Amino acid sequence: MFTKILIANRGEIACRVAATAHRLGVKSVAVYSEADADAKHVADCNEAVLIGPAPAKESYLCADKIISAALATGAQAIHPGYGFLSENAAFADACAEAGLVFIGPPASAIRAMGSKSAAKSLMEKAAVPLVPGYHGDNQDADFLQQQADAIGYPVLLKASAGGGGKGMRIVEKSADFKAALASCKREAISSFGDDKVLVEKYLTRPRHIEIQVFADTRGNCVYLFERDCSVQRRHQKVLEEAPAPGMTAARRKAMGDAAVAAAKAVGYVGAGTVEFIANQDGSFYFMEMNTRLQVEHPVTEMITGTDLVEWQLRVASGEPLPMTQEQLAINGHSIEARIYAENPEKGFLPSIGTLRHVRTPEAVEFELGRNFYSCDLTFLPSPQPSPLKGEGAVSAARGVVRIDSGVREGDAISPFYDPMIAKLIVWGKDRDAALAQMAQALSEYQIVGLATNIAFLKRLIESKPFAGADLDTGLIERNQEALFSAVQPASTKILALAAAALFDSEKNRAAAANDPWADTSGWRMNGGLQRNLEFSDDENIYRLTVPYQSGGWAIRHGAASSMMTLIEHAENNLTIKLAGETVRGTVIREADVFHVFAGGAHRMLTWNDPMAHAGQAEAEGGRLTAPMPGKIVAVLIKKGDTVEKGAPLLIMEAMKMEHTIAAPAAGIVEDVLYAVGDQVADGVQLLSFKID
């Protein structure tokens, strides 16, 4: 076994690898860009080396810098994680030339599987089932159209060197073929520097099922069963689960044997994933092989009781596979949800900003067997082995929650890297138990500071098609109406929690000021106090009438009136009694914005403070807040400047477009809150402004 490894990656996979290395007594070296100086993966490793500026092409994609860091720190091997250089054959060769072990497959295997068309030719020779199609070198447009006509429409055009959903087009009829081909080739050359495409029969309701394979240097190769990754958006995975629902033992063995044959055909070593496209009738076809550890590997670990990163380290150091095919078995069901900083309601646009509040579901420690450890890789400071309790058997029947993350509260999601916040993984004794565990865990996940897909994931998990295992790659598109239905108005319970938090904060502020004129009890000499509150969100304005009463408030919302009392308010957690019912929630206040988490939902309400200065509000003719995530590219004024209505104040760049922030009225710039080059989140206040 190695004594020190360098992890050539960042984020959750770097933390994930470091956790296993720590457990095995292997020292780890982190590499980091200037943007990641305070990142979690840097703190999790024994040493860290700065390798360049924030852009990946100047840091994490610089093979020479990474190899130099490994040699300088005395690392014996490099773990590439996934993404970046993980499937770069030249990097694997460079490691070998420097005397370092590349913890991954041989460069020859990476090259063999790096081209989709070449890989399919190899798989055809190995008798691995292939989708009907053309994978050759002739790229003449007329010839390719003839091939498509012979295959039969619809067909799928795919960039041979592609991945991540780029360079793909579905063609429904022959008349559309050449326009789609030209578009596909343009995207392929832009994304991969290679415009070669292949043509395949497009399956109308396919499932995406992949097989985890593992091989050692001694000729042994096993499959660790399958993962269903059918739920996708724009060809990118959203949910993954293992085992695949509806999989028969015979089909599992056939797919597993085909995957092992694919791995052996290229002399594979280490962890790899053979991806198949499957028909609803059970037929399946080779799609591609990912020559690295996959993002979704935890669901395989959860059902097999294995630590695949440990397997990688052992195999790379020359040891045999820890288990044989006969020793591997499936136990229970696991689902993974990818929690991203993105806005599903805005076409899944990435969101950037600071994680100002993060509360996660409780991660539960459990034992899966000799190779596994505490399932929480993120929130335990020093993951330690759990006591051994049998081979591959879950020690408790209760559900399990695991969180793999590379960020903490206070960290920023930047525009430089993937916007993944965490992977939320659950295990249950069967699929229904895992579904219930995932729905509960998502309802407990709280994030403030940027947009996330948590609410969307919960709707997806609870949707009839997914819950009923009616799976295919078009599930999200087919269920747009249900998954993106109009947001319902905030309930009285949500509004009452926001009001209670507001009143309690006013009470505490008055007490701290020791000012009788700031008393907020509602007492009046000749009668009680009645307040009119107004909250709003993106869709609605909510008006509440609140008469103060002895021991509480009467909340009038619409035609209904309910008595409310505050029971407890500690560390943002509130318990109120509303119309005799106990209501609990968490309220995070940021200036006049109240983030209310209750009943598994997150509502963001703005309190329209009647005493707030008019200059802080938006007015006709301009905005003082960021219209979307972006970067400040010009500051046209300075603190103290007097400007006229409509005068340009700031220019920000977002989604490759410039947006001018103009003065809402004639007035004075009281403060400029951001500088040129700063990244800003959607909706943040950019400057303070006093109207004349």
C-alpha cells in the first residue's frame, strides 16, 4: 500500500478520496487553485500545494504542475478523481514517465475507450451488443444521411469524442438530417476539437443502465452490479439508484458479463463503468465506457458494502481484488440525488454565491462490512472505521443517510467550477424505504445564499412516474407540468412563522436598547396595538392584520383569523402555537428577507418595511439589485456622487450579456457594495442609494 498519494482534483471527490486515505493511514496531498485556498479539500488533506489561478486550464488541467507537486511532496501515486485529467491518456503516460503510479486504468485503455466510434468497433469484436448504427470514419454528409436512412428514424447523432450531453442531436426525419449534422459538428469541434460523429438508432423510451466493473493487474475482473441513471436533464444525470428497478437475475448477469467482456477487451485495470442503453423490453446495447470512478459510485458502495476508493488504492498498489464475483451480493436499495447550485425554474441556470446557511439531514453511522466506514464523509471531522459486523450486511434495518460534499457553510460556489454542492445518498431495506428516506432527507436540507434544486428533487422523488419506477431518459421532459407547476401561495403557517420571527427580533432589539419608547409588547394606554404587515415573494403580496393581545397576536390573513403565540425561538428555530396547533420551522433573516423552512418547504419572503427609506427600494427606471448571477465589469460612479434618474451606475456581465444598473431616480450614491471583477449572486443589493 502507498504511504502518500496526491489527489489531482477538488471538491467532494477530493474529500471523498482523502477520507479513505485517512482511514487506511495513507497521507494525502491536495492541490488547489487560488480560488480554492480555503476549500474543504485543502483542509481535509495532510498537505496542500498551490498550482495556479482560478481557471481550471491554468491550474487543475495543468499536468506538469500536478506532477511537479507530487514529486516535490514525495507522493508515490496520483488519484485523478473524476473530471479534469481523470480520462487523459497523456496524463497517465506522464505519471508513468515521472515514476508515479496513476490510480486508474492503463493509458492504452483510456485511449481505446476515449473515442466512441473506436470503442464500438472494439466492442463489436468482443461480442458486446451494440445499438444499430454507423461508427466508421467516413464523414461525408451524403454518406451519413444514407446510413441514417438505412437505420430508420429517429436517429441520434453523437460527437465521437463527446460527453456530458454535448454534440448530440435527435433527428426525426431525413429532411432534417443535414441541418442537424452541421449543428452537431459545430458543437463537437467547439467542445472537443474533433467534429467526427457517429449515427445510431434512437430508442424512444430508453433507460440508462450502467455496470460497475473492477479489474486488477492479475487478470481478475468482476462486476459490482448495476446503477439506473435514467433520470436526466439535457443528457446529464440527476438521480441515480442501485439496483435498477425491475432488473431480473438473468438480465443482470447478461449485462454484467458483457461489461466484464468490454473491460477485458481493452486490458482494463481499476474502477470503470460500462454504460448501456436499454429498451423497455429488456434488450440492451453498449453505449460507452467511462474509464474512471463515477460521480454516482456511492450507491454501489451502499448496496455491496464496499469502499471503491479503497479498492482503487489496493489494485493500483499491486494487490488483488478484495472480493471475487461469488462473494459480491446486493443488500437493500440506494438512491443518490445531486444537489446543485442552480435554478430549475430558470432552465437550470447555474447559481453562484456564498452558502450563508447550511443545515443538512443527520448523517447516520452504520456498518456495511469490513471495507466500509462511517457513511458521512463530509460532516465528521475524522472519519474512522466502524466496528466490524459481518461481511456485507447492514447492521441495522433503519434507513441510512450519507452526504458527500466538498463545501461548508460560509464557502462560495464560484463560476469557475461545477456547481455541485453535495451528493445526498440514502439506503433502505428496499426501494420504497429508500424513497421515503430520500424524501425526508431532502425536506430537512436547508441552504440559504443561492438557488438550489432541492425542492425540484423532492418533487421528482415524490412524482408518480419515479415512485412507480416508470423510468426512461425522458421522464423529466414528459412530466414538465407536474415537476414545474406554479408555486402555490404561502400558507398562513409560513406567514405566521415569518411574523413571529420579526416580532421576536424587534423585542430583543428593544430589550438590548433599554428604551421604553422602543417597547414592542403592544401595550397602549387607551387600547391595543394593531399592525399591518406586508410580505411578498416573486408571485404574490401577502397582507396581514395583526392585533396585539395579551400573550400573543391575532393573525388575520384574508378572511381567516388565528390566535398565535410564540413558544420558543432558539438559534433560528421557532415553535409557535397557531389556532391551537403546534407549528415548527426555521427562519433565517437577512435584512428584510425571511427564509422560512417548514413542512419540508423553503419559502423566501420579503418584508415590505413601511419605515424603510424609499431609496433602498427599486423604482421605475432602474434596478439596484443583480438581475441574475454575474460579474461586475464596470463601476461608473463612486460613493457620494450625485446622479440623475436613469444614469448608468454599474455594468454587470451575466450569461455572456451585459446589463446596466441605472439610477431609479435623481439622488446620491451612499455606498458601492461591489468592485470590478466581483462575482455577485442573483438578487443581491449592489449599492445603496438615497433619493433626493
